[in-house]
Amino acid sequence: MAADRRPGINLAQQLVEVLVADIRSGSLMPGMKMPSESALMTRFGVSRTVVREAGSRLQAAGLVESHRGKGSFVLMVSPDHRGRTNFPTVNKPEDVDELIGFRLGVEVEAAGLAAAGRSDAEASSIARAAAAMRRMPALTSQLLEADFDFHLRIARATGNRFYGELLEALGPAMIAYPAHRLPPLDRAGTIGPDEIICREHEAIAEAIADGDVGCARAAMRLHLANSRNRLSRKK
């Protein structure tokens, strides 16, 4: 950016545009920690004041959230990153609450359908996806992708292609993690996801593997209801 500054346009706004492009492209995924002020100053050759102003604009736009002593984290993927879909932007607590309500209406039934009609290969794939979450470092795009992959595999195992296409359209941005679960800065990226969340995913996978439609629906409903509670809990 330092080599291609446009006259008449505020430097902070130019930096915002570059960072938004990173979010749209997936270089910065939901849940990822934003680069530090020093890193941005070095990369773009701008002052700390410019970086802080850009950060404030990103927060105001609902793209990132800042936590004292921990840094700033990406909250969502810009709608432009969703390709051919027109899903509304998810960037406020009430938006996330409504998204989970929507997911309850879709994914509870998807879990039941998957339990009723999944192949052995699909059941094994879902179980592997649940197990993979334990190996992912917290607060990284890898963990977010692993969580999303688990839910996507269930949708694809329903036997109805529209479930899979719907979740593909939502993308990893449908997975959200509450701010109160952010670990201290020196531990970020080194610890795994919460044990209870891993167990919730494994319970869903087990019910689907057993072909138990009622348990699969109940396990998915419990997981999403717990997710809503975790997101609404105060720090």
C-alpha cells in the first residue's frame, strides 16, 4: 500500500480497504487474530495513528472485535466472500443469535436424516471430522474449518443435496466462538477447543453412526442450544 497510495484518500481508509480484501479472500478467517499494530505499521509503512484509526473503522463495521490485552479478532466473512449467495451480514450479537436459531431449524433435521440414511463411509467420515477438532489449535482458521467441516459432512449425509449446498453457501462464518472463551495472549493458538464442545460433536457423530434418529436430533439440538448460551454468556 505504501507504494500505491491514492491522493485525496485517507490513509486509514486505504488500510481498511486492504484488510477488508484480506477478510473477503479468506486470508483472515473468522476467529483469527488480526496482525499486531507493529506488524501493520511495518507492512504498510504507516503510523500507529493510521493503524488505530483503521482498526476503529473495522470495529465499527462489525468486522473485528477487540479484547484488552489479547488483540483484535475477525468476527465474520464479508458478504462479498460468499460468492453467489445473498445471505445477510452476521456481525452483531443479535445476528448470531438469529443465525443459530436458523441453524436449529435446519441442522436438527439434517442430523436426523443423516442418522436415518447415512452410508458406513459417511458415518466414518463424520466421526473422523469430530475427532479432528481435538487436534486443532484454538482460535485459528484450522479449528473453524474443522468445526464447519463436521457440520457440512452431516448435511451431505442427509441424501438431500440442498442441505449441503445451503451450508456451503453459509460457509465457515456460520461457526462462531464467544469472546469470553478467548485464552490469554500467550496461550492463543496453543490450546485445543473446549472439552465440552468436542464431546457435543462426538455425541452427534455417535448417534448418527448408530442410526438413532431421535438421539441425533437431540444431540444436535443440545449442541446448538449450548452454543447459543455460550455466545450470550457475559465475560
